[in-house]
Amino acid sequence: MRRGECWRYQLRAIPVGPMVLISAQYLIDDPAVEMLYGVPMVPDDPGGLTAIPVMIGGTSGWLNIARDITRVYQGALVEFLGALDPADLDRVDKAIYNTFGLPL
């Protein structure tokens, strides 16, 4: 699992939907790390300055970085759906930096 990948996320019997991973790659490669960070992909524009339109595996959707960053249980990632292209991943990175007031 790598940063920028999109997975179908399901907690127990409750389907949550597509989740894009935003955790750093070195954390994801450690099998001892069970919790990651992600942003759910939603079908409609949620509005706001950090809402980013993305296309993953032929499906379009939106990521709302400022509002929807959440912890993700690695064991609940059940199906790989695709990955963000480099331009979309760059926009996600910039939205994260802006959300938390980090220098670029």
C-alpha cells in the first residue's frame, strides 16, 4: 500500500466506500502499522477551497482534504481501485500543506 492509492474500505459489514491513502509511504510499508490516514472519495463536489476533483480507475470523484482526513484501519482496505496520477497527488499534497499551515 502506497500513498495516493485508492482502496475500497469496509469496516465489518458496513461498506464505507473508496478511500485514498495519504499517509507517508515509509509508514505504510511497515507491517506493524495498522492505522493509516486517508480521505474518502465522494461523488459530488463538497465545496470548499481544499476540495479536489480526482479521477481514479475511470471513476471521478472529490477529495475534501480540510474536512475529511481520517484514520484508516489497514485491515479494512479490501479492494485496490487504482491510484492518483502525479498531478492529482501534487494537488493533494498542496491542499494538505495549506490545511495545516505548513511551508511548501
